[in-house]
Amino acid sequence: MINIPHGAFAAEQSQITVTSGSATSSKATVSAQGLPSIAGMMTSSSDRAGANEEKHFPFLQLPAELRLLVYEHLLVAEGLWRVHRRGNVNRNTSRLYPNITATCKIVYREATPILYGHNEFKFDRGTRELGSFMNEISESAQYVSAARVDHMSDNRKQTKAIFVLLKKCKALSKLTVGYSLWHSHAGPEAVAKSLGPLARLLHKNQQKKQDLKARDVLDGLHFPGVQVHRDLRDAVARQAEEVNRAAAFEKAVKDLLRATFK
């Protein structure tokens, strides 16, 4: 099991588990109980050096470029990180080691942006898991750059709450709204209304980045269609129809959102 050290949930003593993997790779489960705050770290790299110093590899003496490569290897998953709540955590068999962020203050500062900024997180069960995840990672939410949200509900208040929570992700550049979520709403107008505050905030933040090349924040917004089972009759044709329908829906939402940008 890989733990990101922090306390368990105070109220429910439960855990957020993060599953990394893709359709072609084996799944692995990571217990993500939040990162330790810098203020809470009582030991630094210098404190750890002592009588056993000769037994430890001088990692912090490596060039910063090499340390970043190590963080990439230890912290970046090949596929989506599926975040969900459950009491029992399966033993982890992946090569991901998010608990390296608790090594010392320097590693924490260097590795945390990679852990949250170079992975894509998937939330399937609405606001509860997303809210818990955001609360646990606290200020590190600012580094989250890619997220996929999906749940089957026509509750517009809950959908809006999801996008409100994502406003903490100031670096968000890719947002995938799953089929179950957007299809359960009346149309593109309803989705655009829920998405509006988040999209406008990201657009505003982008305009402030004068040192970076301007980009359309809506380029990172995606609405995938449903996957048609290949064994069904006319599966290829039906899949093409679904792709076109999703593309039309996506365009309609983006047009509505873009019209609200200043």
C-alpha cells in the first residue's frame, strides 16, 4: 500500500483511494490521505543527516533536472488516477511512490507540483469524493491540471457544485465531462450554465499570464460520447453517430461559454 502521509479523515476515519491505470495496464490502488503541510514537518533534510549519513544517497546534491526526472518516474501514472472513497485499501503493486513528498521540505516543494500537475484525476461519484479529495490536498489543489468528472445525475445543483469545487484548481487546463454527466442534463444550455463560473475564472486567469502564449481555455474542455459495444449490430455506424452527437454538444457548450467571456 502506498500512503501519502497525513491524518485520517477526522470525521469519518475513512480514506480517499486513488487508483492508477488504464484500459491496457493493470490497476493499482493508492491510499491518498493528503500531503503533510510544510509547517507540520518537524524534520528537514539537514536534520536527517547524522551518524548514518554515509548510508544515505545524497539525493538533494543531484542537479535539479535529475531530481525532476526521478519525481516523474515515481509519481506520474500511465493512465487515469481514479479517486474514490472506501474503507478497505487494496495492496498497491504499482511503481508510484507519492509518500516521497513527505521526505523533507525541499522534496515536498519540488515533487508536489509534479504529483498533482502531471497526472489526470478521475472522479466518478459526484461532489463527495471530489470535495474530500480537495480538502485533503488543501493548497496543493492549485497544481491540479487535468481532471475527468462523471456521474449519473440530473441534479443541476450537484453538477454546479462539482464545477465550483474545481475552481480551486487554478492550473486546470484539461477538463473532461463524462457522458453520464452531460447526457443526463436537458441540453447544452444547462451544462454551460453550470460550467460558466469555472470557465470564466480559468479564462480570466489565462489573460493574466502575460509571460505565456495566449490560448483558448476551452480547447481543454471535452465531452466524450458513449462507447457503443462492438458486438452490437451496426456498431461502427452507431459509434460514428455518437461521436458526431458528442461533438455537436461540445461545440454548442463552448459557443455558449465563449459568448460570456470578456
